[in-house]
Amino acid sequence: MIRKATINDVIAIERLEKQTFGSSLGFNFLINEIEANDIAHYFVYEINNEIIGYIGVRIYDNNAEIFNFLIKDSHRSQGYGLELFNYFINYLNEYNIEKITLEVRKSNKQAMRFYLKQGFIHSHTRKNYYENNEDAYLLIKEVEKWLFYQLKVVVMKQVLQF
């Protein structure tokens, strides 16, 4: 089940971040994002009362910036990430978002493949962006183009009667 994150989820989110990334945005940061930041939107993916993933984003103007998006290692490559991402994209429709941005570690090839499949493009590189001096790729997705593509797929399926 995908749902809005609550402050009761912060300990599980922080633990998942540390397991996945080796560090976390931090307990206090996450509490503030979920409880007090009006532009922050966080969703968790929960199975059998266990949080297996989450996505955190800030929405401002007509832009959305993904802060973190992860699925627990044991649940990857099973479609949960795509399902959570598509849920998030549909949620963004309410806000007339035109562009989504995010940073991804240069070494995170699995995430890069996922984002490229979802229509993101590499905008530029931020040198020494992370604590360990690893570069970050800034990725951008034009949402209107993606929504138009999705509409085209639906129409083609109807025409071809799939």
C-alpha cells in the first residue's frame, strides 16, 4: 500500500536510508519535512506493516525536486519502485508540475537506468557533490512530455484494441 508518510514513519525511513545509502537525511530533517514543511511531500510503500520504500519531494512553483527515492534491497527489481514512482507522478498532476529534478550518484548505475527509462535526461554534473567527493548527475524530466506520451500510449492501445 502506498500512502502519505507520517512522523510515525521517520524511524523506519531513516533506517532504510542508512541501509541503502550508508547515511540519512537525518531524523530531525525528516520530522521537519513531514510535519512542518508545506512544500514537502513524502510517501511510503508499505507491505505487511513494513515500510519497503519511500519517495520524498519538494514542490514549488511548477517544479518538483526529488530528495530521496528508494526501495529496500530485498524488494528491488520486483516493480515496487516503478509503482511508487507512477503513484508519485499521478500525484504531481494535481500541482501542474512541468519539471522534475533530482541528483543521483555517479556510481548508482541502477538508479540511472531507472530514471533514464522514466524519461529523465542528464542536465549536468555537480563535481564533488557528496560527502565522499563523488560527483552527482543532475537529472531533469519534463512532465508535460511524459503525460503526452502516456496519453498517446492509451490512445494507441484503444485504436489497436489491446
